[in-house]
Amino acid sequence: MKIWKETKRLVRIWLRVLQDWRSGEARLFARSKTDWAEISDWHCHVLVQPIRPGATFENKLANLQLASAAITGTQIQPAEIFSFWEVVGRPSNRRGYRASRNIVGGQLSSEVGGGLCQVSGIIYQLCLTAGLEIRERYPHSLDIYTEAERFAPLGADATVVFGYKDLRLANPFPFPLVFQFEISNCELHFKLFTPQPIQLKKLEFRSENQGMRKKVEVLDLSRPNMEQLLGVSWYESLKSQEPA
């Protein structure tokens, strides 16, 4: 069963690679790193989230540190695409990633690289606010938090699965962007640097219960007396939990 699962994963990965090259998207992936001295006077936009304690906290923290280090310094030129997995690479034991909590098949379990969705989620939330083009993003299938436990609004998440569920953002501005992460005092800091000022959107994540599911609308309230719908996400209730 394990061999079949890995074979299925590899087939999906290679099909995705082929699709990216055929569409030309792979040639637009951002791969360059910045010279920090060149952006010392750039504008900085910051989003901070707490890293919640849990049974696998140390493992999750190690995963966050590895992914954050890989992304820090990434420069996205105009019309280039940031691909989470293109920059981070496969989360494996060999590369230092550890097992932590993850959602698999509608249940909580433990997998190598668990917890990386907090990295992709904070990128998605700030970049959506900053007006980047969201090329690919997937919500989690479940809402596993109470309101008191949340580190981000419901609907601001972005789940990633190596090889076929990615977070991809395109730079619509006529100037480059730079990403930076810092982790301190159990907080995740994501910074977006721009050489020119940008107008941040005023977002509202509006949740509505519909039976056993939750519907979340993302609205842009930047313009007075006007609501612009940016997207809709659906979440199911948690079926069962396993220690992780």
C-alpha cells in the first residue's frame, strides 16, 4: 500500500512538471535571490502570527525554520511567479524535515513536513492584501480551530501538498518584490519588501455556517460603500482526531 501511494505521488508530480513546461509557466518561476544591501531603503510590509504550542511543537518549529530560510531573500521580478514548492523543495527526512501535524483524508495525522501550511498561509494572506495575483491556492478541507486558537482568520489559509497542490503568486507590479521571514519568541514574521509604496487592501473574511460546512467569503472593503468578492472557501467539520 505504501509503495502504491508513493507511485501515485510520483505520477502526480511528473504530470505537474510536464504541465508547467507545456504551459510555459515553469519559465516564469522566480529563482533569484536578493542582495540585502540593495533593498535597505525599500518599503516593508509585515504580517505576524503566533506559533501555537502543541504535541509536535519542536518538529513544526524545525519545519518552519527550514522553509522560511529557503524563501527568505527570494526576489520576484515583474510578471514572474512565486511557486512555494519551486523555492522550498520536497520536505523530506534527508533534508532535515520532521513529522508534525497534518490533515490527510479529512483527518488529523502526522507527516514529514507537517506545519508548513502556516508558512504558505501567511504568504497568501499578506500577498492577497498587497494585491498580488493569486494564480493557485487551496483552502484546507477542515476547520480544526476554535476562534480562540486561530493564528489567522478562517479563509486566510493555503494548504500545500508537494508536487501538485502549490501556492503560486504572480507579481503584477512594474517593480520587483522580495520576501523575508523571521522567527522569534514563538512568532512567525513575514515581510514583503517593495521599492515603491503600494496600497494595501482592507480585507474581511466573512464566515457563515451552512449545516456541517462553513462558507468563508473574502471581501475587499478598500472602497467606501463597496464590497468586492475576492474568493470563496468551504470547510467541513473535523471527523476525528489522532494524536500528532
